[in-house]
Amino acid sequence: METNYKKIFLDKIVKKKLVIGVIGLGYVGLPLAILLSKKGFKTYGFDTDKNKIKSIYSKKSYIERIKNSDINFLLKNGSFFFDFKHISLCDVIIICVPTPLYKGKPDLSYIRKTIISISKYLRFGQAIILESTSYPGTTEEEIVSKLKQKFTIGKNFFVGFSSERINPGENENKLKTIPKVVSGLSQNCLSIIYKFYDTFFNKVVRAKSIKIAEFSKLLENIYRAVNIGFINEMKFIADKMNTDIYEIIKIANTKPYGFVRFNPGPGVGGHCIPIDPNYLYWKAKKLGISANFIKLSAETNIKVINFIKLKILRTLKTLNIDKTKAKILILGLSYKKNIDDLRESASLKLIKLLKDNNINKIEFSDPHIKKNIQTRDYNIKLKNTKLTTKNLLSFDIVVIMTDHDKFDYKKIYKHSKHVIDCRGRFKTDHKVSRG
Amino acid sequence: METNYKKIFLDKIVKKKLVIGVIGLGYVGLPLAILLSKKGFKTYGFDTDKNKIKSIYSKKSYIERIKNSDINFLLKNGSFFFDFKHISLCDVIIICVPTPLYKGKPDLSYIRKTIISISKYLRFGQAIILESTSYPGTTEEEIVSKLKQKFTIGKNFFVGFSSERINPGENENKLKTIPKVVSGLSQNCLSIIYKFYDTFFNKVVRAKSIKIAEFSKLLENIYRAVNIGFINEMKFIADKMNTDIYEIIKIANTKPYGFVRFNPGPGVGGHCIPIDPNYLYWKAKKLGISANFIKLSAETNIKVINFIKLKILRTLKTLNIDKTKAKILILGLSYKKNIDDLRESASLKLIKLLKDNNINKIEFSDPHIKKNIQTRDYNIKLKNTKLTTKNLLSFDIVVIMTDHDKFDYKKIYKHSKHVIDCRGRFKTDHKVSRG
């Protein structure tokens, strides 16, 4: 009799005998591994970054919002590796590797390398689920196509896609409360993957196809990218009309239907908004369609940095200060408030732009940034200034880029000579202008 | 002693002695006049369209959702005129005239003609409130600037702007439940206008300036225009990827934060979405800023008509039907469901485009359209077909343009040869495709 791999898989879930492998222990994989592990399933973690594996074994979290106690818990139920030998022990393999851009185009190298690295450890009865965000078609093109010669997918192997909906700083520790979208290549794939996530999440939503699930994740992010781009453009217009965009938004927001508030800001950061939309843009272009809203949003959101630069230059001129001597303090480096995440940070872009403009006396203050500023793109040596009265007074302009709740805004207002507020924290007046 | 016009005005409100004049008795003015009148205030209505005045005096409503009984009520407490003599009797004058486009640019002629016509009847102690949607600055440029030689605004005359938030087919009869935005040229203007609307509306919101109030109304509408344009573009992309945009939206919509559902459609109609954004576009352009999101939304929303045309042509080709002989039935003519409003209707644009493409055998069915189709732009002689089994069967393609609830969808599905569904009413299958 033929082995019923679906039944075996489902039985293992019920008996909590299922072994889980999570590949990629970053912003997505680490909180996911913790959730799975807490339910009592053996959870293996894989990451080619040895520092992450070391950090886990020394019970130290490398993500600000993930507690050391959770890392400790992970170790009780699982093991962590920087090679892929133990993939063969896993019944389900969840891929949460980065999908960045390279020269503005999707860079699927992490997914591809992962598939190559694990392929010799794959066996009948396993399921692979992609959680990395990518364009519609990725799971089929990059995973299914590579495995279908070795396996009969839907019978002795299972493949699907499930989107991650992590909102950094907000829901890492309550993942299970966010409805989880799942999809599978075949009906069997779908039902296995559904049952799997249903064990951990309060609500699981079945998409009709993998492509629909992949597209839905991008739609969620592009909706935000477009609306942030749009409101930033409205900021430019309001500014030109000498009105305050925040006052306009406040009034529009009293409409009880048909309006949703988005706030303008200094640009977009993180992964979801600056990166993901480009994946759909690229794929659509290959099909002969120009995704104009995506393009325009990206262009507009990047324009804001220049808008802020001009505000700074204009303010210096008004204050009669030579820009080469001007002292500028940047408040907030991370891309959004209350987190330490520097990915695609607008503050870093602004610092670079100011330096290109011969404004070199720049310091920053960010209570969430503990170590040196070093990302894939930036290596900036700047001082993390303490917000004392004396320090504040020593700057010509203080620019609020990220409005961390930990900042003492009363103090900032009182002791700053001039504030350029890109987050609408203050009302505008003689010493506060919008950025 | 100087006359205290503010006090007189406020006293009249308390004593219900205030006389109200509403200029423009269309989609905005008529329901507003009814609301004011129902509170027991003497309400005069003005409109240069004699047919409207006649219709009111014959107790007949000319707007589908406004009941004859409400028109009857209007007559108890007020009088209606097509000239402006009686403006001198009014303490408050609310202007609700059209602000259309002329060759793509704001056409303020209705506001200008109104101001010219009423100016000789203006007197100390009156208040003028603009409710017509227009670009930021309109109230000051078109009203304040014309009156400030004759009056000291804020002392012996009052001017302000209050946005209308009517959602045709939804809230004409519950206007007072929608927060009402008010603004005034000076503090006195604002407090008078606030008190006035506060008598009729549950919640009144004060904007800091007239410009902010004017801008906020446009922001509300542009937000919708942009999101409809965006989701229509996503429809084009999903279609090219052979996926169903409605399935994608359904899945994305399970995200409990950060996503708001907009539905693609056959284009946009009415006043708010196709017209209003152009007002800001035009004003921004004058200030040297290109409002790219507005432009892109308009372009994309108009592209949909062509997308539907191509769908029809492709379907005819697949069905092997000569387009000059093809019989097409358009379901729904009004710009949105359950109303009779033909302003900027996408269906009318489609009919014109099909005729330009030598598809002439077109009929329509719309339970809300009673009379001949005649708008500012179209004069189309078409039959309003009854949706019988026999009739449905006689068409090669049935196109769902406006999904009125009155349609019998089961019947439509059962008896149509092929349906192009632009509203997501049906799932796609062998006889239903997306438009």
C-alpha cells in the first residue's frame, strides 16, 4: 500500500510529534520560532549568520522587542544551527530569509541559496512553506519547479506560502492573534499547511492559490506605501500654501466614513514599505504593465528627504548661520518610533545628504540605538548625544525625524533654538516649523 | 453705541428668528434646506433653475432619495425663488452651487455669478457660508475679496466655509449625524458659524482657518480617488497574472490593521471623485507643484473604460462574434449602486467608446433610471430593457457596470450567455469573466 504522507503529517501534529525547522532567524523567523516552540513542538532554527546562533546559545536576544527569557525558552525545546544537515529531521520547513533589493530589483539569492543548501536533506513527507515576501509566482518558480522532479508535490511532499504580518515594535509577542494567511500548491498541500498553522494561530485564512496569497501580502504593503506617498505629496502642497498638513488631516479625520488617517513623515523605512512594493513593480513590468502607483510612491517618499534638507537650509539662512558651521541634532535614527530598527532609515539618508551638502556638524540622539551605526548601506560614525539642557542649547537646529515616546518633548521644546518637526509632535510657532 | 451684529445674530439663533437662505437646491442644498427647515427655522431656497422651483411648489422631489413629504415640509416653513431679491431678508446665506470643471480646469462661474447676483441685496449683520467644494483659498479669493470694501468682515458681516459631506444614496436623510466642519475668516465669523451649525448638527468641528477647512474636504475626496485609482491599477496587474483581484482583496482584508478595502470598478463617477481632486491639482500647479497622485488617479480611473472595452472585444473574438453584430447589455447606468445619479457615469463613457468602435447594438437596464438619458455631456437614446429571461438570452454579453441591489443576480447568471462582471458580484467561471 502507498504511504499516506498527508495522514502521517496530520497525525504528527495531533500528537505534537511534528518537528519544525525555521530557516532565517531575523525579524520574522525569530518571533515565529518562539511562538511555535511555546506550543511544545520541537523547533530547530537555522541561520547562516553564526553571530545569531551564538547569541541564541548565550541566551541573548539580538532584537530589542524579543526578551532573553523567550530565547531561553527556545533553547529548551530546540536546537540551532548554521548548517542545514538537520533539515532532514524536520517535518515542516519554514523559510523566512531576506528578500532585499539589488540595484532596485528583487534579490532572490537568499531563497535560491536556501533551496540549494537544503535540497540534499529533503525527503518524502516534508512540507516547505515560504514566508519571505516576494512577487506572485515566486513559490512556484523558485521552490516548486526545483522540487517537482524529485517529489510528487501534494502526495509525498508539500509546498505552500504563508505571509508574515509582523509589525515591528507592535506585535512580535502577539503573533498568534493576527489572522494567518495560508496557501498550498494542491488541495493536500493547503489542508496540511492549514492544519499546521491552525495549531498555533487563533485564525487561519485559506487563499485560493499561492499566487493570491503572495499578491495579498504585497497589496497590504503597497496600500500603505501609496497612502504614505500620497500624504507626503499633500504635505508638499500644504506647505506651499502655508498651511499645516497636520491640521488638515486632523479635520479630515473627523469624517466617520471613507477616510483613513495616514501621517506624513520623513520618508519610509523598514522592509515592508520601501522594499516589497518593488517586487510587484518588477514582476508587473516583466508582464508589460507599469505599476505607476508603486513607482510614484517610491519617488515621492524619497523626495521628502530633500524637502527636509531644503527646510534646514532655508532655516539656516533665515537664522543667518553659515551652513558649514551649523550644528544640527537629529532626533531619532530608527525608521519608526520606539524600535531600534535602522533598515532603510530616513535619518541615515538625511545625514548622508546633509554631509554631501557640507553640513558636517551633525549629532544624533536615539535612546533605542545602543551600538555603532552599521547597516548594509551605512557606516556612520556619529555621537549619540544625551538630551541635556546644555546639549540642546548648543545646536542651531533640532530635527525630529523619529518621535520616540522616550524623548522628553517638553524639554526639547523649551531648550532648542529651532525645531524642524517632521512628525507633527509640536504645533508650529516662532521656533517650530514643519519638516 | 456701535451695533453688535454678532450678538444680534446669536440672539436670533436662540429665539429661532434667524432667517436662512440656501442658494443652489441640488444634491447638497436640497437635503440641507430640509434639515434646517425641520428645526423650525424660516428657510428660503434659491435656484436659477426654474424647473427645480416649480418642482418644489408642486411638492415633487427631483432627487430620488428625497421624499415628497420632505418637500412638502419645506414649503410649510419657507419660500423658493429663482431670483435673489429675498436675499436681503436672510441672516445667513449658504452657497451650495456647482463647482464643475471646464476643459479640465475649475469652473467657479457659478460661485462668481452668485456673488454678483446677490451683492446688491447684502446688508450689515449677514453671514455668507460657502459649502461648494473648491480649492484652498476660494472663499477668500472669491467672496471675502469682493465684500471687504462694503463690509468690515468679522464686525458687521461674517464669512466662512463649511464642507458638505453628503454621500449620495447613503446619508441625505441623516445629515445631522455627520460631523460638520466649519471655519471663519475671523474669530467672530467662526463663533457665529459654529453656533449656527451647532443648532442643527450633532457634532461641529472647528478648523483653524478657512483654507484648512477647504483643503480638508479635498483631502477626504482625494484619498478615495487615489485608492480607487490604485486598486484599479492592481486589477490590471492581477488580470495580467491571471488571478482574481477580488480574491486578493478578500485575503488582504483579513489583516486587522493597516489595510482598508477599496473595490476596483468600472471607473469613477459622481462629483467628489472625478471632479474635486482636479481643483487641488490646478491650484497646486499654479504654485509650481505637480500633484502627481491626483493626476495618476484620474488617468488610471479613466483607463478602466478601455480595459473593459478590450475585455468585451476579446470575449467577442473568443465567442467568434462579429463586433458589428454583437448585442451588448449594460447593467446599471448610474455612477454607483442604488441611486439614479448619472454624473460622470462610467457606463455612459463605455457606451460612447463602444459606439466609437462600431459596436452599436447596445441596450441597458437600470431600475433607477426612469427618464431619458440626458446629462451635461451625454444625450444617449437607448432602451431601458426589462431583465426577462428572454431578453437576457438575446444578448451576447451582459456587462455588470453598476451592481444595483434591485437586480436579480441569480436570474442574470442563469440566463446570460456571457457576463463581464466589473463589480465582483460573481465568482469567475466558464461564463463569467472580470471586467
